Amino acid sequence: MPQYKQGSYGGESVSIANDHVRVDVHKRLTGWGWAEIFTADGRFMGVLEHFGELLLRDQEIPIRMESSTWERDVSDSGESLVFQVKALNVQQMLRGTSFDSWIQYPFDAALMEGEVKLTLLKDDPVLQLDFKLTSRYNLFARYVRGPWVKVGADSFGARKTDAIFPGIEWLEGEEWSSGTDWFKDPWALRAAPHPNKAAMPLMAVSCDGLAVGLSWNAGLKSTRWFNYRTHLQQPVFASPNFIDRRNNHLLGLMVPDAAGEHTENQIYAAEPLELHPQQTVAWSAELFVVPGSSLDAVTFWIRRNGGLPAPSAPRWPYEEALHRIADAYGNRYWTDGQGFGTPQHDKGYSLKQPRFAEAYLERYSGSESAAALRQAVEKCQTLAESAVSASAADPLERGLALLAHQRDDGSFPFDPDGRHYMKDDFVVARAFLEPMGLAGDTALDLCVLPAIELFLGWQATGDERLKQGALRAVDYCLPLTRPEGGDFWETPLHSPNLFAAGHAAIAYELAYQAAGEQIYRDKAIYWLRALLPFTHLWEPNDKPMLYNTKPCFCSSDWYFANWVRDHVQWEVLETFAESFRLGIDWAGIDPAIDWNVYHEGITNAALRWMLDHRDETWMPHNLQHTKGYYEQGLLDDCFADTHNAVTGLYGGMAIMPDVIAVNLLALLGHQP
């Protein structure tokens, strides 16, 4: 007997199984049409609720696809069950019942038909789901649903260890997807987001040491008619399943998709999808069950797809890009008497030497760009020497000052009005709505950033107090599993955060180097892989965004920036620039993921972000006067602060490209 109690059962079942997964397909009272997913040892993980479902604009009862027969196919790759399906005819089902005399729908035939193929791969925990349905009539559909998986239904229910929808959500414990923890409405609702916002075509939920993932072919054109627009497979994610308001987790695919932000989250489309005779609707997906957490599901998906995708070709060859940046620093970004910078801000100039300059001048001394850069650097050094400023504290002084803030348990407390005050975003949001974090609280980034400085201080001074303080900080963070606390100056303190993941990876690798304990290396790898859910590992055909990254899955100041929609590249660039400076070879440390490819990908993405006023793809956000500087070309070769995943346009501040140059040098094998 099926374990799922919400599916009618006609008394017949058929199964396919391998060493990892068992799939039981059941016949309803009216035909074959749903399946249960188990591990090989019998743990019930979820249900594939139907073989497709159609809701018409003019009929309130949804119509499911069912089959009267099935065929088994065995090949070298695995075992398949194939079902020739037809849409259940509601009017025919009502004949002879008490409803026959007073309910009349204008359809008296199967409105859609097609094929559903379930293939369990031979040696993998993967069930391939291929649905292809064809309309027989002119129809207006509120939705057509394909794979619709309810994880935990009638087993572990709404419990979860964690859940990840890359680019959209990273949940733990009892947190709700589309919750208002990190957003406020209307941005909070993201159950059916614009497909471009998903960093990977994947959703995953884990519970009690096992993760269930649903992935799909992001490039598949699910349906299109004539010269109308194409619809992609629209992901639907709810954990817990607030869409059906049941104790499970929903991972689903449907059409129509969200054409823009104004049509997101329409599980029932306000503007129906037009279907025409012989128009097909297709889904291609994979359902899998793997040991571990949702992050393990992410890494499984990457390996399942042959590793990280090849980066797009760089906008310029790396050395040419370096020369462009050097030329910009030597000419456009240098102002005599002020330093390096741009006119965006009143205090937009600095006497700090560009990080890439020394290595660039040493290795490209004869380049056309070197002379102007060398002259600017020499002037900068002269100005810096003559400037009146307090001398920087030595590493021991800085380290001891940090230790004064450390608590007995090893953590560092949040001090939004004191040492963590950087700008007034946090204060303003607290005043007009609610705090984004509480004084005295702590988070991963608040602890690992001081740990990095303490480890480096210990390396410079040999003072064991600094090393022990750093180890206490990373030990405190050992139980943590989600990166939090980065961008604390403008985002909710505990929202999922890329910068925190990068800092934690570096801190734990330094801990491993200091103490030699494998647990630190394992945590370094874990936090490094925590970058992946923030990273776009696919891109739509019309908007390049491969290896763009989301900084966090939240808003700034509750209402002022949407970081599920917008990418930010500088934080991941800083992570790899600092790793390079410290001599950390992530590709050697974690060979299961090709981190050299990742590094190349994020850097090639950054080259796309570099400004050229002739492109007219960038606009400022809160500094409208800078548009004039942009139009004059004064900001050329800076890179944008943000990229909109829906529009494909850039905005925000223009960031100096120093960090891009450092990463280019790293990829070229040069040591800055």
C-alpha cells in the first residue's frame, strides 16, 4: 500500500529500483498517474504527485494526466517506465453522478495527451523525468504543471535540516521560504521567481542526513507558439509548502513562466497561457537523493553535470585587460595633489597605492601603460610620505586590541553603534522599521574576520596570544553551517551571505596551517563550497551572467536593494584576491571542484562589468550626478557595483578595478 495518503489508489503498482533509490508508481482509480520515492533501504522521501496537471481559465477543477498502460524499457544507462498519458475528462467523469444534471463543462474529450518517461539511472541516485504533453484544442490555462514533488509528505513532513534554492534561498531548521526574515513584502515572496534569478536550475531540501534535489534543463524551451514568446520551465519552491498549506516541501516546475518581475509568484496565472492545437509543453528534469545537506546536493549537481561550466570567453585577453587597467590608473584615475580615485565622491581620492601596481610594473615595465602608472605611483608615494596621519598600529597592538573585544566563548559581539558602525543604513532601518541585528549578537563573519587578522598577526609577531584567540574564534564557529554576518552594515545580520563564506574559508585554512587539525581543513572546504549557491552557473541566451554572484539572499535596509535580483561581483573577487595574496591554492585543497575554473569564471564575468560609456548599459543609483562623469568617460574601466538579473543592466557605484587586476595577475601566474 502507498504511504502517501492524499493520492487515490486503484490497487496496482509497479516499481523500478537500483542500489540507491526505489520508485513505486501507482495507479489511481482512473489510471496510472503518481509515484513515491524511497531510498534503497526503504526511507520514504517524497511523492511525485502527478504526471502533469492542467487548470483551465474556465474550469475550476484541475485536470490531471493519466495512463491506462505502462511499458518497461531497460538499457545500459538504466531502467525506464513509459506512460502514454491523456488528460482526465472531468465532464465524462461526472456522467451518471448527482452532478451530471447541473454541472456542464464545454469539453467532452481529452484536452491534452503525450508521454511521461521515468528513468532510474543504473548506478546513480537519479530519476530522470521527461514529460511531453500536446494540446488538442485552443485552451486558456491558468497553469500547466510538470514534475511536482512533495518532499517529506506523509513521512518527515515539514521538518528539514536545511534547504537551498541557489540564488534565491538558503534556509535552516524552521525558517520559511519567502519569509520576511531577510526581506519585507513585496520582495519577500519568491516562490515562483523570474527564472533568471535562479543561480542554478536546482532546488534541494535535506532532513536527517539525506537531501532531495530537483534539477532541470534551464535552456529547454518548454513551450512556444508561432511568433509568441518562449516559456522556460518555471521553478516553484515552498519550504514548508505554504502553497498547498501542507506539512511537506514543494519542488515543482510549471508554465507559464514569469516574463518579468510583475508576473512573478503567479502560481495561478492572472493572464492565462494560450495553448493551440498541436502545441507541445515539455519538461526535462532530474530528481535525486544524496547523503548530506542541501549544499551536498549542490555539489552533487555540479559533478553530475561534468563539473563547473566552462567560463565565457574574456572580453579582452588577460594581458590586454591588465594594460587597460594600468593605463586608467596612470592617467584617468590619477589627480595631482589628491591621489588615485574618481570624482564620484567628495572624498573619492586616496594615497593608497593600487595593489597590482608593483607586480605590474615589475613584469610589464616596457609596456605603453607602465610609464604613466609608474609616475603616478611615485607621486602617490611622495604625497603619502608628506601627509600628516597617525601611524598604523603594529600587528601586535592591533591583535591585542581585537582580543579585548573577544568574549570568553571565543565569539566577537556585534556592535552596530560602535566599532561596527560604517554608515548609517543600519541605524536608519532600525529607526523606520526594525533592527537588522541586535547589539551583542554574533555571526560567522563577525568572528572569522578578527580570526584572520589574529592569525596574520601571529604569523608576523609569533605572539601565541594572537594564535590562541584566533583558534578560539574559529572553534566557536565550528557548529555553524550557513554563512552569515557579511555586509552587516546594510543587511540583516543572519541572512545568507557570500562574503562571510569567503572569509570563513580563508580563516579555517589559516587555522589548519596554524594547528594542523583536519577539522579546520574540512571546514575551509565546506565554507569555500558555500560560495557556490551564490554563483550563477548558467545563463539565459540573451543576458550574459555566467559566474555572476549574488552577495546575499536578502534586501538592504529592508526595502532599498534586492539581492536576490541583483548581482555583486566585488566580494567574490576580494575573496580570491586575498586568497592569492596569502598563497592559498584552493584548487589543490579541494580538487573535487575545479576552483581554477571558478576563479577564471568570476574574473571573466568581472571583465563584462567594466564600464565603457559608449555602451550605455550603466546608470547610477543614489549618486545621480555621477551620470555626467560616466558620459564623459571618466569612469571607464571601473566596474559596476550591481547587475540586474532580469533586465541585464548595470548600476550603482563605479568601483575602481584594482581587485580585477590582482585576479588577472593571479590567473596569469604572477605574484603581486
